[in-house]
Amino acid sequence: MPLIETSDGPLWKRRTSLKQWLIWGAWLIGIVIAVYAWKLISDKTIWFFVADAPRQMVDIVTRMVPPSWSYMDNLWRPVWDTLNIATIGTVIALILAVPIAFLAARNTTPHKSVRAVALFIIVATRSVNSLIWALLLVVIVGPGVLAGTIAIGFRSIGGCSKLLYEAIEEINHTQVEAIEATGASRAQQMLYGIVPQVLPTFAGVGVFRWDINVRGSTILGIVGAGGIGVQLNASINVLAWTQVSMILLVILGTVFVSEYVSAKVRHAII
């Protein structure tokens, strides 16, 4: 906090004049960028459609009521596929995330170059959305549940690995040093000194990721990656709005159930 001498005595100011001008300049640049971005959006927006959007929404909602309850018989298998995509994809991610996390953690990686590769894998898998993975995998392995499962697995590797390697770096090193003092090997130190400390985190991350994947897998069917999204896309294409509302209710119920189950399991773990 700078001190400025005045005729009335010393005056403390929060910022120097230069710093204050820099802050105002940054605000000015931010406002200019925001105005320019809004102009670009405005030029490419058909405002007639925007003005008509409330009427169109009311019309669609009216057509969606009441839901087609009889269509529920066609949704049991897609819901089951969705849960399988989320569950198996999460298991695949956890299996791959564990070694990647140990290679990425500073206190367990064998070399800095290995850590750099592990961190790159974490960033790369987290950066690509599961929908994009699904688009690529539908082309590679064909449409269906397999593409969706692999897409969910790939997308989850980075998130799981990041949380796990951070937990590994924050362990209590006293326990590892005590095991090392007994003459234990490096593998034994990891198995008996590190793994027991990160095991609750591993379980919590797995349940939390499964909850996220249940939500993410509901939409993969839109690009042909299996699950209830296939029915949703088909119903929208034929304008079967009563079926769409039924599917949305099923998705909402599935997400609520997954949230309840994951909350109970996390509570039991913690």
C-alpha cells in the first residue's frame, strides 16, 4: 500500500496511480472485446426467430403433453444399455487411470519425462468431450454400445487420473518412510504405504465419475453410440413429441436414481 505525502499529512492509498491506470485499461479492453463479440453474435443471429422462440416453445411443450406412457415398453432396454455404458466405461477408466496417476504423481513417477507423458494423457483425454470421442469411435468401431462405452472410458481417464495423482502427492510420507526403513522394496512401499491412503479417494472418485457418466451416456445415442439417446434422436426426427417427453422423463428419473445411489455410496465410504 503506497504512502503519499500531502499538505494534510501522509495519505495511504490502496494502489499506485500506474497500477490504477492499468486496471482501468484492462477494464476498457475487456469492455471493447465484449462489445465486439456481441456485434459478431448479433450480425449472425436471425432476430425474427429469437422473437418467435417463446411461441414455438409453448407449441412444442403443448404437443409433448401428455407423455406417451405406452412407449415405456420400448425404453427398458435402452435405459439398461445406458447404465451399462456408464458403468463399464467407468471401470475401464479407473483401470487405466490408476497406473497413469502413479506415473503422473511427483512422489511415485520413475522419471520427469514419464510424468510429462502421463500428464499429457490426462490433459488430452480431459480436453476432448465424450460426444466427440463417440463421433470418432462410431466411425472406427461402428455404431452401437461399444462405441459409447469406449467414449465414456476415454473421457473419464483424465478426470479420474487427475484426482488420483493429486491424492497420491498429498499422502502422509511418514508411513512410507516407516515402511522403507524396514528394507521394503519400492513396490512394497507403494503397495503398503501409498495404496491404503489413497484407497478411499479411489472409491470416491469411482462413484463420483460413475454418476457423471450416467448423465453423459444418455446423450451419446444422438451420434449413434447406443443408449437411450438413440430413441430420443429417432423420436425428434419424426416429431413424435409425446415420445420425446416420455424419454425425457425417463432420463430425468435415471439421473435422479444415479444421484441417490452415488450419494449413498459416497456417504458410506466417507
